[in-house]
Amino acid sequence: MKSTIEIDTNSKTLLNNIKNKNITVGIVGLGYVGLPLACEYASQGVQTIGFEVNQEKVDLLNAGNNYIEDIDDDLVRNLTKTKRLIATADFKEVSNCDALIICVPTPFTENKEPDISFILNATKSISDNMKKGTVVILKSTTFPGTTEKFVMPILIKNESNNSLREIEKDFYLAFSPERIDPGNKKWNTKNTPIAVGGVTPICTKIAAAVINIAVEKVIEVSSPTIAEMEKLLENIFRSVNIALVNELAKLCDRIGVNIWEVIDAAATKPFGFMPFYPGPGIGGHCILIDPYYLEWMAREYDFVTNFITLAAETNEDMPFYVRDMVIKEIAKQPVSYSTAKILILGMAFKKNVSDLRHSPALKVFELLDLEGIKNIDYYDPYIPKVNVNSNTINSISEINSSVIESYDIILITTDHSVFDFDMIAKSSKIVIDTRNSCKNAENRDNIVLLGDGK
Ligand SMILES: NC(=O)c1ccc[n+]([C@@H]2O[C@H](COP(=O)([O-])OP(=O)(O)OC[C@H]3O[C@@H](n4cnc5c(N)ncnc54)[C@H](O)[C@@H]3O)[C@@H](O)[C@H]2O)c1
């Protein structure tokens, strides 16, 4: 039986205003998560204010310019022109918002410990400026307990008049993770279901109503901790399964079995199996980082996440493995370290996006450079330049058969759809393919496929 909750008059009025979209929403952090979300609220007719510490992004948006691939340029232009969406670096505007959604980065430190300083800074800026009755929703992926142990105390302390705020009376607080998949044409902010867990049942109801304006299906869970942990489960599920196929790819390399054909065969099972594919490693702002957030938190409880950490390490070893594949191929050619000409295809961490964060392709580039292999170029139409061991390297401007022919080794690290893999396979002396991109090539003699053993 579903229990009913008593809702006070103020909360009821707020809930009505939310349902009538008669609120102002503030999105804190206008990156891959925050900007699409801000656009969705503004598209729903809700007055939306985007808070962003990067002044360049604020200026771009207010001039009507989009900087995130998945969002339509015209949409951003219209929403900012009509001022339905306003970007600002001025946190005083927080006092004009009824709800604030925090979408700031959650990176790790050099020693792979969680860095929640962006969350803490954003929360402090909100706390210093928010009005009574504000709804605060944390969206940044983080370890279980962040909302209640770190965010809530900052919001309780009202430093402007040295008083303490009360939950439900003065503010509402919840955690609601993000599931955006940049580059995914089917699942977007609007149609991807999202969980939400408040610090009280009323907070859950109110936060769910706020999220429901931008997201069609909202799943209410019993606490912020459940919502925080379920997000980590989603990402660690991927990390562990990718690690499994990465390990199998190495075994298949040793025994001469094609892992890609194995996976495709296994994927014909209509139940109980989901295909994951090997590659040069994992990147982006989530799957690589999140296992370490959980591992760090678990230590406080004298718990070691052996299995999860082993998976993360297995994935992080892949760029080193690919470096060794390149070194082996150089050794087979009539070239040496100092003369081998290598072209890396794709720098983004995954296909069809311009996100370079923790890109395994860049890691491979750095490792080869550290090895003393200096004639390395790269091509990525999405990433015009990269920093490799403190040197700025520009992408070559185009590829065609004569460009490809001029290199000793072509290394495919990101399988952007714009690449003509037929042409690449035909024109190369040797292709090291870490994505099975040349699977349809007629002549496979020059293809060295990760997880194939040839
Ligand atoms: N990118 C994804 O695919 C994805 C998917 C799911 C969840 N997430 C999570 O969402 C969060 C945000 O990720 P992202 O990819 O959007 O990051 P991002 O780096 O693209 O965007 C974050 C933005 O926040 C801004 N910022 C930092 N501190 C701020 C502050 N105090 N006030 C206002 N703005 C501030 C940054 O300048 C940046 O523009 C992370 O926790 C991430 O793990 C990301």
C-alpha cells in the first residue's frame, strides 16, 4: 500500500506553482549536463537562469551561440534571444530562483581521490543567496552521502544573518542523477527516465515535480543516498563489463580467437546477455572516475572494493596495451622508433563527440611520445588540437588515400562515423584497429585487430 504524506500549505503552493511551470529554475554549471537541461526547461516555457563560472561560456550563450554538439544551434539562439534562458556568473541572481539544479564537475585528484570542491563551492554560492523555500537538487555524480553529509550542512547555515535554516520550512533538498549520453540520437534529456531521492518524502515529491518539467518519467526513491548509489551502480556496471571484454580481448589476442565475433555470437542470446566491446580504454567524465569515488567512500567503512577496482585497473591498462601493440608493429617494419610515421585516428574519448576528457587515445599518444616515438600525427575533425606531454599538437587538416599511404602505421582509436574505413583499410600499410572499425574490409592482411591474435 502506498503511504500518503502530509503536505503543509507552503509546500502545496510551491508544488502547484511547479506543476503550472510558474517558477524560475536555475541551472548551476552549463556543461554537457547543465546546458541541455537548461534548454529543456526554457523550451518548456520556464524562465531559466544558467549560472556558470566560465565567463567565456556566459558570453557565448548570451550572444546566442551554442557550444554543445547535441543541442540545436537555433534552439539556443531562440531561447537566449527571447531571454527565456539567461546565462550569468552573478550568483546574486540565485535569489530570483525557486529551484536550483547543480550540474558541476566531479573529477578526481591526481591520486584518484574524489574532488567534490566544485559541488561545495556551488552550494556555498547558492546558500549565500537563496530565498526561503528554494528547492536545491544535486545532479553531479558523486559518492553516497554527499547530499546529506556535505551539501545539506552548507544550506542549513545561513551566513547572511547567522541563523540556521530548516529543511522543508526554509528549503528543500534532493539528489537526482544525470543519465545523458552525449552523441546518443535516441535518448535525450527529455525521454530518459531519471531517479530522484529527497532528504524527506516532501523534498522527494517537490524535487520530482521540478525534474518532471524537463523529464517525462521520474522515479521517486526513498533517499538521496539510494539515488547517489544507483548512479554509481549504472556506471560501475559498464566499467566492470567493459573490463571483462578488455581482459577477454587480451586472452583472444594470445590464443588467436576473434573476440568481436565471439561477442556478436553471444549477443544472439535473447535473454541474460548484453554486449560490451573492448577498446583502447575508457574515458569521459564518468565511467573512469566513478569506481574510484565508491572505492574511496568504502574505505571509510573498512571495505575494499576489490572487484570494482580491479575492473577500473583493467580498463586503465588498455592504453598501455595499445602502446605495446604499436611498438610490436614498428618492430616488424623496416623502420625504427625514430623514423616510424604514425597517424592516430580519433582523439575524442568516444565516437562523434568533441569530448577529450580522460581520452584513452590521448593517453596512447602520450605513452608513445614518452617512449621516444616522435613522428606521430593525429586526425580528429572534432578536436583541432591537443596537449601531449606539454606540447600543443594540431590535428592534420584532412585524410585521403595519399595521406594515409604516407604513414607506416595507422592507429584507429576513435571510430567517428565520418571516417571512411574502407578507404583507410585499402590505403594503409598497416592499420592497428582497436575498435573493429575495418570489419568490412575485403583484404585484411594489413589489419592488426585488437582481440584477434593476428
Ligand atoms: N558528461 C556526461 O556525459 C555526464 C553524464 C552523466 C553525469 N555526468 C555528471 O554530471 C556532472 C557534470 O558533468 P559535465 O560533463 O556536464 O561537466 P562539464 O565540465 O561539461 O560542465 C560543468 C560546468 O560547471 C561549471 N562550473 C564549475 N564550478 C562551477 C560553479 N561553482 N558554479 C557554476 N558553474 C560551475 C564549469 O565551468 C563547467 O562549464 C559531473 O558530476 C558528471 O560526472 C556527466
